[in-house]
Amino acid sequence: MNENFELTFTFKRFEGRHAILDNELTGEIKWPIKHLPEDVNPNDKVRLKLVSDKMEEAENLLALKKTLEELVN
């Protein structure tokens, strides 16, 4: 079973304290500006990713293993 899900959106514009993100599947959504990367400009693509705790733990463990391998070599 796939434990994560990701959708790509196009950043369209600002509306008040929100960024308007558009996706063909979901349409437009409002996203808090404070949670938008600082270097994003209109028409840039952004990805929203849902990750389970188990998946995040596995990703963190893999990153730790890679770091240890780099230190050893």
C-alpha cells in the first residue's frame, strides 16, 4: 500500500493572507502564506505531500543511514 500522496499545484496569486493554488483535479485551494516557501512566484509549481508517520520515520532513517555512510567513507 502506498503510504504517501502528492499533488502538484500552480501558485496563481495572493488573496489576503492566502496563496491561491490551482490543480486540475481539485481546482483552487487557499493556502496560508506563512506556509508557502519564500522563493515561490506566480505560475511556479508547488507540491503538497501527505506522509504518514511511518513513512516519515522510514525517510528519516534512510537519511541517517546515508549520513553515517558518508562519515565512514
